[in-house]
Amino acid sequence: MEQQQPSDPLQRRIAVAVAVVAVLMGLATVQSGNVSQAMQLALVRSADYWNWYQSDKIRHEICRYALAQSENLADTVPADRAARLQPRLAEMRSQLKRQREKMEQSRVNAERHDLALQKLSQRDDQLDLAEAAFSIAMALLAMASLTLRRWLFRLALTPVFLGLLAGLASFL
């Protein structure tokens, strides 16, 4: 059985445009799914690092309090006993410093993942915009196919162009 070719060149253009838009929409959908998965991972890691920051902050405060109490105790005991406490106080100061550094590193890691999440969210929004533009283009192309209006075909190319821009912008 022989297939009939559309006689009107507009019908052929519309058919090609529909195929191209369908491919572009599929690519945008796949990429949007990948970005969504990366966002979920970044969100989990961000929450983990903020939780570590909070636990490090609590440890830091406990160390600070214990050091302050020990220094107060050292001030109330005779000098010979206070001298014996000095190595322990120095160790506590060192531990306090390490805990402060650990807390700061946890904060930096959490903020880094928050920033990654923001960037991924922006990419996801751009891909969502691209998908919406391609969907609008498909609807306009369907109407152009039914009515065979050239102006409607040209109008349908506008959201295709906008979808391309949004999709490409998501990679920048």
C-alpha cells in the first residue's frame, strides 16, 4: 500500500516541526528529571551537613562551658594544684579550637550544598519553562495542521524558539 504525501508544503513543514518539537520536549523532560534527582541529593546532603553543624555547635558549647568551669576551678584551688591543672586546661583549649574548626567546616559544607541546590533549582525552573513552551508549540502546531493557516504555524514557532532559549540557558 502506498502512503500519500501531504500535497501542501505547509503540512510537511508542520509535520517536521511537530517531530522536532517532540524530540526537544523529550530531551527537556529527561534533563529535567536528572536535575530533579540531583536536587534531591543536594537537599539531603545539605540537611546532613546542617545537622552536623548543629551537633558540632553543641559539642563546641559543651567544650567551652567545660573549659570555663575548669578555669574557674583552677582559680579557686591552691597554686600547686592549679599548676597541675594547666596541662589539662591546655588540652581543653586545643579541643575547643578543633571543635570550632570542625563546626566551621560543617557550616561551609552546608552552605556549599545550599548554593548547589539553588543553582539546580534555577536549572529545573528553566527546563520546566522549556517543557511548557514546547507543549504550547505542540498545541499551536496541531491547530495549524487542522486549519492550515500559515500565520498560526509561524506563531507556533515562537514558543519553540523560547523553549530552545530556556533549555539552552539551563546549561549555562
